[in-house]
Amino acid sequence: MSFGEYVKEGALEDRAYQRQLALEAGQSNVVIVLPTGMGKTAVAALIISRTLSAKGGRALFLAPTRILVQQHREFLRKVMNLGDDDIVAVTGEDDLYARMDRWKAKIVCATPQIAFQDYKRSLLDPKDFAIMVLDEAHRAVGDHSYVKMTEVFPADVQKVGLTATLPSEREKIEEIRSHLSAEKVLFRDYESDDIKPYVHEVKADVRLLESPDYMKRASMLIRQVLQEKLSVLAAENLMSRAAAAKLSFKEMMRNRDWVMNKGSWSAKFAYFSAAKLFNMEKLLETQSYRAFVRYYERVKEGRGRVNGIISRDPRLKEAYELINGALVAGYEHPKFEALKDIVRGLSKDDRALIFAGYRDTVDYIQKALTKDGIGSWILIGKQGVSGQRQEEQLEAVEMFKDGRYKVLIATQIGEEGLDIAECNLVVFYDNVASAIRFIQRRGRTGRRKEGKMILLIVKDTVDEAYYRVVQGKLKSLSNYARQLGRAEGKVLPVRAKKKGPMDSFIE
């Protein structure tokens, strides 16, 4: 079957599963689940071409970050039978007058935030579009800008969601399908028969590291104080005693409004103290000694009763002195030492992408590697005075691709969608409890050849807990995928919404 007039002949590698997915999508609203590196954008190009050829109009291709928007624009310019002026990018870095002109193009790649803002400014009319593609469609939940865009685009505009994985929570899956009015979900994973010939193995190396005695004691002291604060919440029935005993950050955060509305002043102080202590524990166990020391010092110097409560506690003071003393003596966090050994062992042709959740850690790693004579650069978001502009982000990726730097250290912005074929190693400096983020990180390697991922985990820490949580989520997600069906061409119908008590009256 023809995919229309807009895809250049021979521009796309002929992969049967991509053609099959595009055929199954047709002109329906769909969510397409396709593993990283398997060409979601190529499938989108086929669907866009077919829809525009049949219906006319224009296409909107949304992506959550500026760097992805630029990447999609460049890919579409290579494969679509259109001039460069017909395929444009619109982001917040473009001025208003430039955006006014670009919204007239045949295919517009944009971030959902700027698209929604420009919709409110009447710079774009949703009725002019025949199709809207949402990359990283797992974000279409809650009050995300994706949700706002699906609400303002007419029902007759085809909506195509692309994602490498579904959320582990079934409720979120149904929410995504509802927002896109998806008639079906088209599913593939690495075990699908038509995908297997194109899959490259990614070997996992989980490195469990021992922590020195002084670090163990510092962690224990922080947890002692944290336990006391959570016990205050449990005593007022603002948190279950079981969750308090397990030091459950998730339940504490879930009960925030309850604490603020029902809790005593003691409970409120305990809540805010616990929030800082959780952060203190995370910085010590997952980031670096330097990050923990700097955070404690900021708390000590800060105003307010909560900061005073924390800085006066002798156990926390002891924890600070232990870690600061180690830092002054020249000792490093066990993960940092392990990371340096990994990087020193890279060959001249290797490309390593290191993920760390904090910008401060990213900067710290990059400066330390540079000091050791190892070429490296950073990839971070735009927010804040130290953020990277769009052109700086693109330059960082290009320098990594062409080998000017063989190590790239990235925050979350590097997890989604980046196509860096040269990357053969991904290092999790810290771990994530999100199945989606875990899969996204893993997917940055093994795209054109075999890859490897190394996970650095200090025993008996928050990192190890995150690893156990995410493995459980991945297993749950895999089981649900089997229920949905893995066979090629399997269509997952949208469940009918349950009727509320007023529905029959309205009908």
C-alpha cells in the first residue's frame, strides 16, 4: 500500500515492522509503543505522508525538549519530499515574529509548551492541521502541555502518540489513551518476532559497591533523626506507622496536604524537617560527599525554625563532621572512584554517556575528569543561570558524536530520544525509580551495534532501594505487556469509560 507522496523514495531503510505499524495506524488515533532505537520517527514520517496525501492540510510534530524538536526537524528534512522551508522548528528561543511565519509551514516541529502558548496568541489554528504527532507520549498525563494540546485540537485531527514504553501504572496508560482518544494501541517490544533481527544486545553490569565505615555511620545518624520526625507524623495519624518505620518518602509526600490541613505545628515542623533529611540522605548516598557537605552548610546558614532544628541536632553535626573530614582528607565517594576507573578504561573509539540526576554532580564529574586529562562535556537543561541554550545543547551532542569528547555527562534531558549511534556505553551514576526513565537511559546505547550499561550502586543505600523498585516495575510492565499481547499486529482496543450517575440523565 502506498504511503503517499511525501516520503522520498529510498530515504528510509525498508523495515517491515515500520511499514506494518504505519498501515495499522491508518488515519486513526493511535498510541504506538516501539522500543528505543527501532525508528519511531520513521513510522511517524510514513503516517504523516499518508495522512497529508489523503486529507491535505498540515502536520504538527510535538516533542518535549528543544533538542528533540531540532532532531526531528532534521530527520524529516532528510526523508520527506519537501523543501527545508516547509519543515520548520518552533521553540521558545524563537522570537514572536519568526514563529508567526513558521506556523504557516507544511510540517511544524515544536515543543508543546510554546505550541499551546502560541495557540492562545492565535498564531496557530488547530483546524489547519490534519495530524498531530506526540513524541514521548507517556508524558500525556496530569496537566502536562501535551494534555492541553489534545484538548484544543479538533476531534477530526488525527492524533498519534509515540513512546518507547508504557507507564507501569495501568491508570496512567488509560489516561494517555483517553487524552489522545486512541482507538487502538500498537505494541512492539524487543521480543516481537519482526523486531528481533534489528535488536542489538545491551549487556547490563550492576556494580555493588561497599561504603566505608564513616559513610555508613553518617547514613545511620541521618536515618535516626529521620525516623523520629516521621514518628511524629505517625503519632498524629498523618502517616501509617508501617510507612514511618520503612522511611517511606513516597507516602510522606502523598500526605502533604493532609499534614498541612490537619497536623499540629509540631507535625508540620516534623514534615519539613523530614523532607530536608530525605534530601540529605539522598545526596550522601547517591551523589557525592561534596554535595552532602554543601547542602548541610546551606541548611546551617539558612534562616527559619526548620533549619535551626536540623543544624542543632548533634547527630547530624556528627554526620557532617565525618563526611567533611573525609573530603578534606582527600577521600571520594565510592561511586565517584568507581566511575573514574570506568572512564580510564575506555578505548579511543569508545563513547560513554554518564547519567546523573543533579546538575551539581554533572559539573563535579566533568571538572574532575578534565583534571585527570579525560575529555568530557556536559548536557543539561536550559533552566537557571547555569543552563545550556539550545545551540549549546546541540553542540554538546555533536562534539560527542564526532569524537571531540568521548564522555558526555547528562541530566534527565539526555534520557529521551537522543539518537547517538556512536554511544556504546551508558553509566547510571545514580539510579531512578521510574521504569520509563530506566528504559530511556538504557536506550541511549545499543542503537546500531552492541552496547553496555553499568549501574553504580552502593550497598544498603537509597540507590539499592531504587534499583529494587524499578526492577519490580519493569517486571510488572512486562507482565502487563504479555496480557496486552506481543504478537505483531496486535491491536489493543480502548476500554469503554464507566458511566457516571449523571450520564443516563444527560443522554
